[in-house]
Amino acid sequence: MSLLEKTKVGNLELNNRIIRSALWMCMADKEGRLTPQLYKVYEELLQGGIGLILTGYAMVDQYDRPNPGMMGIYDDSFIEEHRKLVDIAHANHTPIVLQIAMGGVQSFHPDLDSHRQWGPSSFTNKVTGKTAREMSKEDISKMIGLFTEAAKRAKKSGYDGVELHGAHGYLLSQFLTPACNQRTDEYGGSLENRARVFIELIQSIKSELGAEFPVFVKMNHDDYMDKGEGLVVEDAIQVAKLLEGSGVDMIEISGVNETSGKGIGPARTKINKPELQSYYLEPTKQIADAVDIPVILMGGNRDFKRLEDIATNTKIKFFSIARPLLAEPDLINKWKKNPEYKPLCVSCNGCYREGEVGCVLRERACNRSIDNK
Ligand SMILES: Cc1cc2nc3c(=O)[nH]c(=O)nc-3n(C[C@H](O)[C@H](O)[C@H](O)COP(=O)(O)O)c2cc1C
């Protein structure tokens, strides 16, 4: 199966089946305003042949900022600056979807200015040492309202859809994670209850913006926590079915609840052997087999021929890529010319650093001899 032909998800046209996975660039200003550097990064990416862009996560609430330098979409004054970004993407014939997120108590921001510290229950985030304040039902309605208003602004800006960040231990995903959600009301306990915020949120966005407005969800297949504490793949399959039933258009499968403090993240390092690539393949296959909506395989996708094989032999037909596009924004064009081309990215995570995100390898003139390759 060719990955590089035009395709559709619902009514949304994609240039091809390779999607840029969300990348927070730490380039917005303190308020979340988009800066010239940020536009430049996207302009460069848009020259490189990508099928669809998922933006870095954007704040839906002024008082909830999981990371510094995130883009904002928390009031109407952001619409124009996002429209400028969307116009750049559309001028390059590429769809662009805004990822929206809340961190709640999971905030890695050193000078956290969040006054909410929300969580489904009162639990302590092992990474930040902060304890969540259990949300009331009014808080939950408010959270759904904040996301919905942000989605409305995204549509007004011209975005082709929104992706809800429901993975990695951020606020939405905390509802799915038993260790973070000990509620005894309709938002806790059974999996149906723990997934309820997602369902209500998707329904809220769809009822405001129309069923055709694309809503994607990024979700964990496993929280990688101690037994009984986290979501596992059997749960994730059920969640994916519930999301499908609620009208979601596409799901991207990630992993790891970063609140666990185990030090592993969804962006694995040292992918230096073919068998370490596409590291969420098996659980993503299981989830794709259980639903009819498109499912995106994420994490460690590095070999184009291998991705073609996966698309030919499984129900997985979409692939997202993040770090290699920091090293080579034109990677997809390189694959178009030569499907055997090996990306430069060595998954060293040097891109996570103080200040702006960027590829250290690229900055060091793409020195391939970095020691973990
Ligand atoms: C610097 C950096 C920023 C990231 N920002 C986001 C983000 O804003 N939202 C998100 O869902 N994932 C984010 N991720 C995770 C990526 O989307 C992706 O899931 C992960 O890097 C694995 O894919 P890869 O092996 O292709 O890089 C980020 C990863 C990195 C390295």
C-alpha cells in the first residue's frame, strides 16, 4: 500500500498518510502568543511533504500551563494569530489540526502559575511532588466548557480539527488512570465512568461545531504504572470503542503516564536497532483491530518500508512522526525520492532542553557519530 498518496479521514483531505505528531516547541511567549520563530518552524515543516500537521499542545485555560512556551487558545484574542498559522499551512495545501490540552496537577513548568491544580481525585504527582485538588462536578463542567470554547476558537481560526490530548498523564488522561481517579461518582470506578469526560467533551464539541468537524484523541494504550494503578491495553481497547461510539474521527495511540515518576516517557531514546522502532506497534494493532475508525501508530517510526509493510498487513493505515522532523523537516520528501532513506534522528532526546526545542544533531551539522547510534 502506498503511504504517499492523497487520502481522506471523513471529509478531511490529507496529502498522505504520514502525520506530524504534536511537538511543543517552547517558542510561544509567556502569554502563549505565537512568535516569528514558531511560524518559521511550521513554514519549514510545510515545505517537507507532510500529510497533516498536529500542532504542539495549546492551553485552553490561562491558569493551566503544563509547560512554558506553549501556545495559547484561551481567549478570542488568539484567533487572528492562529489564523495566520493556518493560512500558511493551507497556502501549502496541508491540513493542520490544533492539539488542545490541560495539565491539571501535571505541570512541569518551573514557575507554575496555575491556580487550579485540578485532578479527578487528590493524588500526588510523583514527578512534580504536587498534590491535585479533587475536581467538583462543577469543575468538570467548567473543564469541558474550556476545551469546547478552545475548539470553537480553533474552528474560527480555520483549523481542520482538534486533537484532545488524552495521554501522558495530563488532565484528561488522569480520569482513565485508576491511581489518579478514585472517584465514586459517575466519573470514577468503571471504565465507562472513567471515560465519561471524554465522551461528554466530544459530544460537546460536536454539538457546538457540527458532527463533521474532526475531533481526534491522543490516548495511552498503557500507563506503564504498577499493577492496578494504571490503564492497560485491555482497558484502552474498551476506551477506543467508547470514543468511536461518541463520534471521534481518529485516535493516536501513545503510552506512559508521566505522573508515575518512573522516568520513561512516550519519546523513547536509543532506537538504534530495527526491532526497537515503531515501539507501540503490537498494542496499536490490537486497538486498530477492535475499531473501525482510523488509528495512528505513533512512536519510533523511522523506516519507511517497514511502515508500508505495516499498512499492507494490518488495519493501521496512518503513522505519526515527531522527533525525526526536528532533525529533517523535509524527511517525507526524502522518502518520496528514496524509500530506503534512513532518517538522521538517533532519538537522543537532546531536543528536550532548556529554552526552545530543536535538534542538537542538526545544529551540530548532523554529526551521525553521536554515541547512541
Ligand atoms: C520536544 C518534544 C515535545 C513534544 N510535545 C508534545 C505535545 O505537545 N503533545 C503531545 O501529545 N506529544 C508531544 N510530544 C510527544 C511526540 O508527539 C511523540 O509522541 C513522541 O516524540 C514519540 O514519537 P517520535 O518517536 O516520532 O518522536 C513531544 C515530544 C518531544 C520530543
